[in-house]
Amino acid sequence: MTEVECLVPDMNGIARGKILPDEKFIKGLKTRGMRIPESIFMQTVTGDYPDDDVTSPADIDIYMVPDPETARIVPWYQEPTAQVICDAEYVDGSPCEISCRHVLRRVLKLYEAKGWKPLVAPELEFYLVKKNIDPDYPLEPPIGRSGRPETGRQSYGIDAVNEFDPIFEEIYDHCEAMGLDVDTLAHEAGAAQIEINFNHGDALDLADQVLIFKRTVRETAMRHDVYATFMAKPLQNEPGSAMHLHQSVNDAKTGRNLFATDTGGNSELFLSYIAGLQKFVPAAMPLFAPNVNSYRRLDPESDAPINVHWGMDNRTVGFRVPIDEPQAKRVENRVAGADCNPYLMFAASLACGYLGIVNEMTPSNPVEGSAKRLAFTLPRHLYDSLNKFSASRPLREVLGDKLVDAVWWVKNKEYDAYHRVISSWERENLLLNV
């Protein structure tokens, strides 16, 4: 090993941090020498920062504390290189409250205090696209081994996946080398759109895996001269990309699934969990749909949900309950886009369910048939969702005031930057007509 990449996921799920020679990394472990500005967690997706001092006026340092459980060899470098995900601590050893890993840990501790163990399994969609050097041009599907771009809908098409078999073989090889617990791969509805499922497990570990997986897919695609994108809605006439999250809650001591009764039915705890999702997911939307582009995915004409109804084996609702054995009883949150930060998304979904349980909330009746015939009740724009998020006292108590305020400032800064851009649609339809 010659170098170590020390990664700190920021608010957008972008890996920030430092690259160190191996000797300096080992020395830093002894002297606690790896430092980085706290403001790294306030950096927008454009690289800017909020105008006001919303962390500390002095922009103090935090210490990057490597989590040895996350250490992996990076398989695509020629020189032996390791990567490790770091926690963020202040000089006194206390956690940085706007670190997304800390926020997820904060929520998991609430479950731990009740004797519960949540389990999650993310399903992550993404597109392969031609290299897009000029952002003024729309994205296009890439050329596969047939020499032609994909044009039709190829849901679950085996041959369609095989068009890019060298890319996916390399992705699987990299995942195996790094111990990423990926399960099945399938072609989704969009042109060159793929879904990868992870096996269920610990929420923090899987959030780490999603962070590394996104990085792996983008890197592998570029090595094959195409792009991989996790944008929620990258192509105008194609479906959006989601990160569905299957979740259940077990008894921490016995491992029994608390969502199921002894006869396999829905427990009261399970129903209250769903009620919490119904009540609080709309307020937590900046963590499920964090970008202006995210809301383009939530379209009544697409497969994405538009409201917070739930149902048994129903893919039109926000919260689907798959039919399975009692020990596998779970709910699938279908609201989040593939562009969200996995730590904050997992934390938000678990927080909403937790609030439903502890407040003994009651869900609506499950929907039969299409939920798309019912009202669109999720926020339609980032600006609206940020105001709902900031005003939610229950979410502030569970996620922390500092995190909620930080999200509000960063995402408002991004929204303002987007709002200043004049689109090609406006030039095409308004320039000479109004």
C-alpha cells in the first residue's frame, strides 16, 4: 500500500477528504493529525458555501477519525491504494453534529435505547449515458456492443444488460474485491437504466457501501468511455432513478422481526411505523429529494410515487409492503431518488418510522389498485420542501437542530444558484413569443 484515501461524505454524499502517503496516514493515527475544515459539510454541490456563518464564524477544524471497519483496497488503481471512511470529531472528541454519519448514528441510538435493531436493504438505480462534455446538450444513451444505442424500453431485458456486459462484470469484480454486499442486477425501464439490489443488513454499514458503490460505478463506467449517473431524472423522456429502501425492525436480543405477529400478520408496531412514514416523509423530503432535479422524477405519469399511501405488493404507492415470510416482513420506502445522500436518507426514513412507533400513530387504510388516481400530496419543489423540513419540530428533535439548519442553508444556496439559470426551454418558447 502506497497511499490512503481518507473519505468524509458531505451533505450531498460527495466523498471529500484527503489522500495521504501510507506512512503519513499511520503517523496521523497516532497523533490525531488529520484535520479538515468543519465547513466541508456545508459545501454545496456547485462548490459554494452559504453566505452566512451557519457553522462557526472561525471555520474551525474537525478531526478525521478513520473507521477501521470501512477500510478497503481500491481495486482500480495500479499502485496499491486503500480507502477508509472517516468520522468527524471536534478537538474534545465530541462528534460533529452536521456530519451525515453522525446523524445516522444518532437515529440508530434511538432504536438501540428501545432494544430494537433496524435492518435495511437499498435498491439503487442509475443510467449509463454517452460522455457529455458540453452540459448544454441533452444526455443520450451510450453505444453498446451491438454498435447501436438503446432506444426502446427493455425492463428486465437480459440481452439489453449484456450490451454492456464488460462494464457490469468489472463492477461486480470491484464490488467483490471491496466486500460490497450487492445482490441482483436488472435492467430497468429506461434506456440503459440499471438497478442493483443490496442484501439487507446494518444501516450504517450499508450507507457506507452505497457511498463506495456509487464511486465504483462512476469510475468503472469512465474506464469504458461512458458516464454513469445517479441523477434522479437525467433524461427528459425516460423514467427517473430511485433508491428504494426496504426496512424492518428486529428485537435486538432475539432477532425476531417486530413487524410481524405470531401468525405473520401486521403488528401494531409495524402499522405505527408506516403511519410515521406517512406523516413525516413529506416534511423530510429534502433528504429524500435533495436537488432541484429530484422533483422531476416525481411525475404522475412515471413509476415514482406522488403521495404517501401504502399497500400490499403495490408499486404505485409511496410505501409498499412486499408479500413474504413473517421473518422478512418489511416496508419499502419508494419515495427517495438515487441522488440522495444514503446516510441522511436512511436516517430520515428510520426517523419517520421511529416517530410513528413512539407516538403510537395509526396509518390510513392500505390502497388497492393504483394510488396514482389519488391526490399528489408530496412537495412539488425543493423550495417548498425546505420550508416544511425546517418547520418540523419532531424531525428537529430526532435529527438535530444543527443538521436541519445546515440542510436548509445549503439547499437554499443551491436553489438560488439554479433559479438564476435561464433554460433552453425558456429561450425556445419565450424568446420570440411573449
